[in-house]
Amino acid sequence: MKIATTVLETRNTVKNWRKEGYTVGLVPTMGFLHEGHASLIKKCREQNDKVVVSVFVNPTQFGPNEDLEAYPRDLEKDKALCESLGADLIFHPEPSEMYKNPKTYMNIEGLSDNLCGKSRPIHFKGVCTVVSKLFNIVSPDRAYFGQKDAQQLAIIKKMVQDMNFDVEVVGCPIVREEDGLAKSSRNTYLSDEERKAALCLSKSVKKGMEIIKEGISAKEVLDEMKKVINQEPLAKIDYVSMVDSLTMEDVETVDRDVLVAMAVYIGKTRLIDNFSFEVK
């Protein structure tokens, strides 16, 4: 497995693969890899001849008071996991390699106004910018993203469609701990007490999945889900919302395919979870 730190080295490696006729898959990550990332790498390995994993904590998607400096990093552990899963290349650039006095950014309208975009207004601009750069650097046939970041996945799919990127975006299911907590690099921030409290998210998701049905009002579902979270003293709701799966706009009734998503603070740590419901 190769480690590349520059755009040029990464591009040259992929060009050589292309000359051999290989297909290329990309798994964009911010590192501190866990089983959720592993599931993306495994799927990428199954579907492509060559696997590129980017490990880059992207500064442009963090707001001024967010956890850019504190975001967990462990490149040696990431290397070991990637190698064990058969990755061929890790692209691990410094911010200065990716951003050289930038004046151009990738923005998206509408889909980023709700859910996480409402409380993190610059976040998806940064996500779209770095993902578009990775697509241009790696030129993958396929790229793999987790469904835990459901709004991000919807936005990237729309960006690919709108900007005519020649890449297939593959969404992969949420990976959970045995007790239901969705895997996240930010779970390491939690104390033992907060870790137990964080289960209110997955319990709320389970409640929502139990009661949702075609024709039910969004309010009825969301109220029951919020009750579960509000029973936990350490939890503070950022949002619990039901939106159209494609437009990310709020819905009042389950009369189309919907995404039910939440962001909840457990202490100072902001965690997200979601589920989707398809109208038959």
C-alpha cells in the first residue's frame, strides 16, 4: 500500500493504473477510521480494481467555534486498517497542499439550508469543495459515502448530477455499535456517562421506525422521537426533522420517500443519526 501526500503523486499513480485498464474507487474520509469507514472500504474493494482512501481533516467545513483542532487523528492506526482491508493508496495531504490561497469554492443551494446546514452554515460549502477537488484529483469510477451523513450524501449526489462529474456515488448503510449507537469518530469525545446517554439517539430512531407509516403526520412521529431524547438529562436537541429524501425540505405528512434525521448534543459533543422511509 502506498502513501501519497501530494496531488501530483496521487494523479500520477492513478494515471498509471488507468494505463493498465484498472477501475478506481475512492473513499473520502477525515481519518480516525472505524468500522463504519471499514464498511465503505470493503464495498469499494469489492467493486473496483484499485482503492484510494483519502485521509484529510478538511478545514473549510469547520466553523470558527467547531472542533477542527480537537478532531481526533491517528494516521498509524488508519494505515493499518486500510492495509488490512486491501486499500492500494492513502492520499494524506496537508491543508497547504489542498488550499493555496483559494478563491474558488463549490456551493449548493436549497439542499444545504435545512438540517445540519441550518446550524452549520459553511459546512456543506466546505464538503462540496473538498469532495469536488478529490474527484478531480483521483478521477474515480465510484466514490463511497456513509448513509449516517444522509444530507451530505444527498448533496453530493446532486452536485455530481449538476456538475456532470463522471463518478458513481455509492451510499452505504449506517454501522452501529452492539448497543445501537451509530459509529462516529466523535464518539471518542464522550465520557462513560455521556456514552450511555448517547443511546437516546438510536432509541429515538428505533421509536420513529416503529410508528412511521404512510399517511401519518410528521409532527406525530417527531414528537414521539423527541420525547425519547428529552428523557435523557445530558441530551440537548439541535434538530429532529422529517424531510423529503431528495429536496431536504420539511414535510408535514408521510406521502413520499422521507428522511428522518437528528442532531443532538450530548454534553459538548454533537452527534447525528437518521433513518429513511420509503412510501410503497
